[in-house]
Amino acid sequence: MTRVMPDKSLERTRAELTAKPDRQHERRSAQPLNARRILIAFLTSAALSTASLAAPPAAWIQVQGGAWNPDAQITADVQRGIQSYVEAQAISQGRKLRLWAEYSFQYQGRIEKGVPHIYVNAFCNAAGAEDLHSRFRVVLDGGTCFFNVAYDPKTRRFTELRINGEA
């Protein structure tokens, strides 16, 4: 009959696992780790809070007095497609736009030469602006903080992008 001898390294590992840990060493090494975790959590939270303050959702304001009122579906189509169109056109013009979340948008249903379209006016600073529901905010110069564009709901295409120049 053969007798199997237990592996000494296995016994040593079991002994190490069942031994009582050095509580004083454990407390000392855990403090910097916990402090780091708290600091990382705080900084992450602060960064996310700052980002949310700096990038509020874009405001879409319908300006009164248009020739027709775009319905919710057409307005959603404009909101969904405008960013990719404007960004592509800005690149082709060699212009660098602001962060998209910085813009607010005014829009109005208009008819030119019998063709309905939506006129969109975009700007990045609404602070102190006049009543944005009754008239468009018009600014000369101001660079990429200001642009306007037309949208044809029949063809679902944007046209006539005009980005303001620099003073």
C-alpha cells in the first residue's frame, strides 16, 4: 500500500490563509487607499457637476410671427439633423465651432417664393438677451458663436448656412 504524503507548500498556504492578519499593518495600508478612493470620487463628482453646469441642454425657442407653425415632427427632424450638417459645413469652410451644448436656437416657419422652410438662428450666449420669443437675436460679427441656416421640411435638407465673421 502506498501512502500519499501531503504537500508541504500546500500546508503552508493553508496556514497563511487561516492566520490572523496583522491589524495594525492593515489599518495603516488601508488609510491611503481609502483616502485616494475618496479623493478620486470627489474629483470625479466635481468634474461631472462642472460639466453639467457648463453644458446645459440646448434651448429651442419658437419665434412668434412666422408664416406657419412647424409641428413637433418637423421640429424634431430639424433638431436631429442640424448638428451634423452645420459641423460638416463649418469644417468645409475652415471654421471651428463652439461646443454644441453652448448654443441656443431660435426658429420660425417662413415661406419664400411659395416654398415653406424653417429659419434657424443659433447663438451661444443668451444672457441679457431681449425677449427671444418675439424677435430674433441679431448680432453682427461674433464669429462661430452665431450662425443661421434654413431647413426645407419637404426635402428634409438644410441650406444657406451663414456663420458670422470675426470683428
